[in-house]
Amino acid sequence: MKVTAARATADVAEVLCIPQADLDPELDLRDQGMDSVRVMELVELWRGAGIEKLDYPALAEDQRLSRWLQVLAELQDSADGAGALIG
């Protein structure tokens, strides 16, 4: 199963308990309420969706949603040779 940009954005908004429209993809998610427990929750969710090589450091390094979407796309591309993350 592919984790789309729309799904990833919805997942992030859900763990932060905020509307998707309030997420700023260029603002550090820690400034939007993200913490390490929530990051791990997302890592496990997305691993369960098929991104098996995803780990905490991959997301913790740069905690902007825009970067996370790139990381997810790169990991999925390397796993299946498919195209970029789609909205």
C-alpha cells in the first residue's frame, strides 16, 4: 500500500489533533506540537503501511512536513521502484 502525501498529511494532522489546513509544511513540526512519542507513532503507522525501512532518525533529522513527504517518497521509491509520492 502506498502512503500518499495526502494520507501522510492527514496522519500528521491527526496525531497533532489539528485540522490539516493548519499544518504549515515548511514550519518545524515541533513548533506545531510534534514530540518524539508522536513521531514514533507515525513511524509505526507508516511501517505498517509498507514503508519498512522508515525509522525515527529519518524523521527526527528535519521535522518539516515537506521534508517528511520527501523521505516517505524516497523510501517508497527505493522499495518498489515506483514514482514519487502522489497527492
